[in-house]
Amino acid sequence: MTTTLAQKNNMEAKKKVFGMIQAFWESQCLYVATRLDIFNILSEGSQNIETLAEKTATKADKLYVILRALGHLGVLEEQPGKIFAATEVSNLLVTNAGPSIGHFAMHIIEPAQWDAWKELETCLHTGEVPFERANGKTVYEFTRDEDWSGDVFIKAMSFLTDHAVDALLDVFDFSRFGTVMDVGGGQGGLISKIVKRFGCKGMLFDLPYVTETAPAYIQKQGVAADAVQIVTGDVFEGLPTGADAIVMKYFLSSWKDEDALTILRYCREALPKHGKVVLLQCIVPDLGEPTVCPDGIIPSLFATQIMVAVPGGAWRTQKEYERLFTASGFQLENVVRTGTNLSALEFGLVD
């Protein structure tokens, strides 16, 4: 029987839809295996299903179904006798050797985030934030109040920094700034790398509970204690002065336009006349631009996740960011792309 072009196209379209339907099954299998430390265990050597079940206090027959699926997806390698071994993919998901994409997976797929997505349709009608409707508090309050979620969130953000920063520092020169302040900088991963690479002074600004582990983390990066000044506070109450440049990585996208304008006003007040704001952000493409970043991130999907999780936030297009900065007295001076999802947009003050 001859297959027509129309039939082939129809089958390809069905494959696409089936793939989208199955995507949430994949993510849940990934979450469960990461949460159970399966990838940590297998990083030490292959194990049979009975041993893995014993170590994770699970039922072997049920666990096997999940791990077999991960084997078929190429996350694990299944060997004869129901033995499972690590792969290059699973080694990326190990969580006991520092911040990893495993922490990012657990943060994005944890039950509180999952419950938020269930509210998406309703919130399209009501205008509510799905995460808040599902959990009764903002995502920032949730990660502050829930120890496990807070720890995973901080490590997930540190992973994102580690993932993208080397490619950034290879193409963006921070040596021309005497002092760089990272606003919303978490544990200090980005500012540590900037200071260490370019020899400038650093400042780290974030909420107190976020920066609790920053001193130890920064020291672990081989940065002198006096090289990075840690300042805690609320970005909506003002920013400290003393920096020549302010960097914000994936930070401004967490806020609605009105809040972003407030943050940028405080940036303007904190900077000297020659000061710069360096926005480090994944940019949502306009029509006709590539829809997938070099590292596989799809900005439009991440933009949807931000809308689901945070109060009014959104990943924006370059034109949308320019409008916000222009309204705040800044002008775009330079755009630097990297080999990941991250771009650097440098804004200077308008006289």
C-alpha cells in the first residue's frame, strides 16, 4: 500500500501531538527519580532493581516501570536482569555534588508548581496567579517558608548561573567596571565568577533568607571574603549605592511592568552618571526569530512558566525590555548573545 504525502504529514502531526501529551509523564518520571536519589545512587555504579528499591524504600515492581521508561527515554541504561546504569544524561541530574540541573528539575516539577499548572485555565479567566491560587501564597513566600523547596530553589538558581555564566564571561567584559552589584544574586554564584575573572569589586544584594549561605558559597568559589560585599534588603525599598554597574540575571522578568519600573527607578538612583545596568536574560523571540535557544530552552514556554508561578512576571521580548528601560531613563547601548539561552543587554543612563 502506497503512503501518500498527506498521510505522512498527518502521521508526523500526530507524533507531535502524542509527544506533547506524553511530555508531562516524562517530567514526572524524571522528578520522582531525582527526588528518590536514583541518579545519585547510580553515579556510584550500576544496580539491580531490587537493590534500588531497597535503598529508596519503594516497591521494586512499581519502581521498575518508571526506570524502564527512563531507560527508553535515554536517561538511564537498562541492562539484562533489570539492572540499571548511569548515562551522560543521568549524571547531569546528580544532586549530591553541588547545584545541578537536577535541582532545577525538582524546583520546576515539584508538587506546588504542578498544582499551579492545574489552575492555569481558571486563572486565564480570573486574572489570578496560578501558583497563588493553588498554594495560598506567592512562590517567594512558599520557598521562604518551606525548607526543602527553598533549598532546591536556591540551588536551581545557582545551577542556572553555572550553566550560562562561563559563556557570558567569554563574550562580555566586566573589567571596565570598578564595582559590580548583582541584584537578586542568590548565593553569589554570578558575582563570584565576575570578581574572580575580572578583578573588580563585587556587591551582592538579595533578601536575608536567600543570602544566608552566600558567605560560605562565595568562599568556596575561591573568592576573598572582602572582595564581595553582601547587602540584604528589599528591592522595593531601595538599592545601596557604590556600584558602577548593576547586573540582574533572570530577575526583572519575575515582576510585572509596574514593579519592574520601580526596580529600575531604584537602579537609576543608586548608579552614578556613568553607571550601567546589564540585564542578563533569556529573550523571547519576535516573529521570524529562532524559537529555540542553543541549549534547548524554548523561551516562550519558560515565559508561560513564569506567568504561572510569579505575580505578574514574564519573560519579554527585547523590544518590551527596551520600552521599560526607556520609560525609566535608560537607553540600550549594546546586546551580546551567548552560546546558551542568556543574552546581555547593556543599558546606560540618559542625561
